[in-house]
Amino acid sequence: MSPADHGKTTWCELATRLAEPRADAAGPLLARAEALLALDGAPLPHAVALSRLDRAAGEEAAIGLIADVLHWFQTRGGDPDMAFDCAQTRFEAQQAVSA
């Protein structure tokens, strides 16, 4: 529980029977992404099945890292839209290979 101006907020985490992502599915790509996020200060739990709170914090850190990289492209005279499109194309190609 955490106090708030309007009272207290309470949350809980419930186990589900949803399929858990496989940690080995992305192999070195996952390890590289997690290393970058860790350098950025993101709290990354090492469990494969993340809680909703852990997942939300990880997603926020990843989005922040992507935004920072796009900013880097722009300030160095690059085109952040093109970089993002190229990254999306590479991601989709890697997904097709691993499927």
C-alpha cells in the first residue's frame, strides 16, 4: 500500500497461466538489449516471468533508451525516422528468422 492525497492505493500481483516468454528465444539480442538498459540504470530482474510492475518499468526504460538513441541521431545530423524504420525492419527480419 502507498498513501496518496485521496486515500491509499493498494495493488497485488496474481499468477496466471499465460505462456511465459523464453529467455533463450532472443539469445544474444536479449543479452545486448538488457546490457544497454542496465547501463542506462534500468532495474532489470533476472527472472524470465516478470511481474506487471517489473514489465512496466522495463518497458518504460526501453522506450526511454529508444528515445535517447533517436535524439542522438537527430543531434548528429541523422534522420531519426529513417533510423527507427531501419531498426523496425531489422527487428522484423530477426523475428522471421527465429520463428
